[in-house]
Amino acid sequence: MPQQIIMLVLIIVVFYFFMIRPQMKRQKELKNFRENLTVGDKVVTIGGIHGKILEVAETTVLISTEGGKLRIDKSALTNSNEDRLMAK
């Protein structure tokens, strides 16, 4: 019986360190990225549209794309340097 409890606790600890903790770290980094957006930053929307920020409002940003200008909600943005995020 005590061995089963120890194994269950061990599984939960492993699950936390390999699944939950890295996801929380990524969410924190993305939140920090979205809060610190500035004019001129290159961004990618979650839909895959690449652009450069022209204007930053409280909840939206205006981006310039090859097809024109788009107003996008900040929650739909990710940074264009995904490989830099993965390296951390």
C-alpha cells in the first residue's frame, strides 16, 4: 500500500515538472510579450499573418502587412521569434 502511494506521488511530481510547469512558463512569457509590445515590433498572429506594429492600444494593435493594415486583438498575437522562445 505505501509503495502505491509513493508511486502515485512520484507520477504527479513528474507530470508537474514535465507538463504543467513548462506550460505555465510559456504562458507567462507570452503575457509579458503582449504587455510590452511597442511600435515597430514584428509579430505573427495566431492565424499566421506576419506584420509590423504601427499603433498600440489597450487591447488591440494596428499592424501593417503586405496586404494593408489590420487591427488585431492583442490576445491573437505571438512573437515572430518562436525559436528564441524555445531556446530558453
